[in-house]
Amino acid sequence: MATTTPNHPTVWLEHAEQSLGLVPSLGGSVAAWRWLRPDGPVDLWRSWDGVSTDLVRLASFPLVPWSNRIGAGGFTQDGRFHAIKPNRIGEPYPIHGDGWLQPWQLRQTAPDTVEMRLESHRFDGNPYDYAALQTFRLVDGGLDQTLQVTHLGAAPLPYGLGVHPWFDRTPQASVTAQVKGMWLSGDDPMPTGHTTAIPPGCDLSEGVNVNGALIDNGYSGWSGSATIDWPERGLRLTVAMPHYHADGGAAKHWCLLYRPPAGSAFCFEPITQPIDAFHLPQRPGLRVLSRDERMTLAVQWRFAAVGAS
């Protein structure tokens, strides 16, 4: 079933008491993910208004071929500097890759599954040639999501992946995830250093309320699972990385919390590399792919009703 906003139709998948809306023409994004309860639908991600074409107003979007920001105007690989331009008005750094800026092709492959594909060739002067595949499968109690990229270029390049869901902010909402460290930042979100002495109020291991001063930071040593709670809604959403141990465990997993100081939403992002990994020591999480090599990010989201306060 499709609903139409001029130039950007939403395609809906309904299964397992859920509804998932996808907008392939707007960066392969998600318009809405809802739990269809008998007393009415519940938004699990903040829903798109169906009108705005500002991509950060979508419910979620893919981060490919890198996640978050790249500094210094680009990066060097094998002795060659690759320039990358800023790609969002008001943002001084190229951010979130370029997959979210291009239309994708959608296909339903099973009653419970939809996939979207993109083939990108040096978009906006970027050095990347790649094919990307997103898969969404509605299962009992949740959503299985994967993002895969295959390098198509002749010269090897570093890749990173992530997903960028937005969540409704309520006064009591919180995020809890076991982490070991945090990248600190200055006046902008670019990392200035890493610490295991996480500042008070920012430690996901202790739970962080989603209301307060700006947090836009990556975390290291993530356990691969997290819990988002809305006590006043009687709702809990969990996230787990099904390939956690095969993908290297805590030493190879990162996440990001974006808590803007104002607004109605926040983000918790599973990512394969921290902010500006291209310029951090050992370039944590980046994977250099040769032609036809691929990497995959898999995420399992599960929801449940819990006692409301």
C-alpha cells in the first residue's frame, strides 16, 4: 500500500501487529514504524509528518558509506587525499555519508520483508563507488534491520555504516547501554579526546535522561545492546546487535547518543565507527574495502509494554 506526498510516496508494510512506512525517494528513509495495539497505534520511532523534505525529519535513515562527520575537508587513503564537501546547509562538515541524499529502489521480497537498493557512483564529487542494500523484516515483537555496502571502485577505500533512528522525547524517557568510554568534544561535535571517566550525566551505563544539555558524542566499548524506556507511556524498546561476538565484541562496537538541548526528539545510533574516525588514531571501526568486498551492519529492535508510572 502506498500513500502519496508529491514526489515522495510512502510504501507501507503491515505484519506482526506492526506498520512500517518507507520513503525510497527520500534517501531510502523510514517514514514511520508503529506498533498496532488494539487501543491505537504507538509510534516506536518518531514519525515523519509526510510533508517536510528535510531528511532529519524522517523517522530514520541509513548512514553509508560513513557515519556522522568527517573533518579536515576529507581523508587520505594510500597516500591520496580525497576531498569531501559539506553536504547539509548549516553544517560545516560532510555528515552521514551520501546514501541518505539519493533515491533508492524498493522491492517487497516476502510478506514480512522489504528491501531498498542504491548504486552510487561518486555522488557530488565524493570518491565512493558502491552498492548498498537495506533490509527490513517485521517479526513478532519487533524489527530486524540490516544495512550492507559493497565497494565497486578500483582503489580500496575506508567504509563505515550506521542507522539513524529518531525517538519521541518525553520527560521521563531514558537510554541505558553498557559502554566503556566516550569521545569528548569542544564547541562542535568533533572529538577532542577519549576518556573512560565519563562525565556525570552522560554515562549510558548508568542510564541517561534524554532531556538536558547537548550530548552529541560517540561511545566506545559498547556491549551491543541498549534499552530505551518511556515510563509514562509504559513502553520499552531494546536494540541488540545479533553478530556482536562475530564482529569483534566490545572492542569493535560503538554507539552514539544525540540529545539536542531543545526539540521533541533524540537519537540513539548503532554505528560501526565513531565521529571523524578518519582522523582518529588507528581509525577505529573503519574497514578498508577492495573491489567487491562488503560489510554489513545488522540490528534487532524489540518492543514491549511495561508498567506505566
